[in-house]
Amino acid sequence: MNPFDEIAVEEAVRIKEKDPKTEVIAVSCGTAKAQETLRTALAMGADRAVHIEVKDDATLQPLAVAKLLKAFAEKEEKKPDLFILGKQAIDDDSNQTGQMLAGLLNLPQATFASKVEIENQSLKVTREIDGGLETISTKMPAILTTDLRLNEPRYASLPNIMKAKKKPLKKITPEDLGVDIAPRLQTLKVDEPPKRQGGRKVESVDELIDKLKNEAKVL
């Protein structure tokens, strides 16, 4: 499981432990291998799981995943109060799905969360930003994406792993949700950055200014 997603599952389970009426639903979009990830989530404490299964040769881009999650949420009889996602993928580092889901559902979002507090359908989130921390608050339902410092996920115990095998895991397809997952983007070319040239010493400030102006052309 993606470590950011593992943190998301842990946070959801901790919320449930504080409020036992909460239901935690783990959702994964992917090939048959995604079921292993879902079983891990169930062993950690999720109540049920949904596998949106795609073919082995399918390419899932962030927008398609966001559309699948939106369609799934809209089909749920009880609408989710909180969507918790890992902040980014670990293969392409996209960092897009949570934000896209918020846009599609027209819900507030709190990304890069390092601390989460919930009280009376109000969400208070501390975010990690460049140069420090930012605290924001919003009403639920909302979208939350997790950063590494939010929590430390638990290890699934053997009894819980066994119990997870009996928990419901439902399989559906993008077609069941009416979502077209065809890729919208195509990578045309990938180039390496130019190799960095070695530095040089100068004898004076005047020489440095001359080289910055006439050679580097940055002045």
C-alpha cells in the first residue's frame, strides 16, 4: 500500500475509534492486485471495501480515479462525510486526485494534513506548507489528503488479518459507474536536464560581474 494511503486508512480508523458509529469504507481503483491492498485496509480496521476493477492493460490517470470515486460516492445510500486520500502517488508523484475530486464534488479540501481535529461536523486541519504550518477550518463533507507526519500506521495483527477475510469486499467496474477511464493525456517526450558544468574561480569582484553579465547573461 502507498504509505500516504496507509496513513489515510489509519486516520480513518482512528476517527472510527473515537466515534464508533462511523463506517470506514476503503476504495481502490486498479487491477486484481488491488484486492491485496484492500485486505490490508480491512485488517487495519476498515469496515468494508470496494474494488473498482480495471483491466491489466488499463492506464488510470488522476482525473479518471477522481471521476470513479465521485461516481461511487454518489451511488452510496449514505453520502460520505469525509474523503481521506494519500496526498500523492508514489509511482508518478501526481498529487492531483484529491484536488480533482474536490473540484468534481464541489467540496472544500484540506491537503497535506499533518494534524486533524473533528468536532460537530467541523474540520480543523494543520497543513504542511513551504516554510511552516498553516491551520485551516472547514465544514464537512470535505476532502482530506494526508502527509507523512499525520500519524504512524498500525501493524495489522494476525487475528485482524483473519477477520479481514470475512469482511465484505465488493467488486465493480468503471462501466458499472458509467465512467470513461480513457487517458486524457499523452506523454510525448521526456528529456534529461542538461549536464551541469563545473564552476570556476575568479580573481576579483569586477571579473565576477563581467562573467555574470557577458557569459552567464544573468545581469
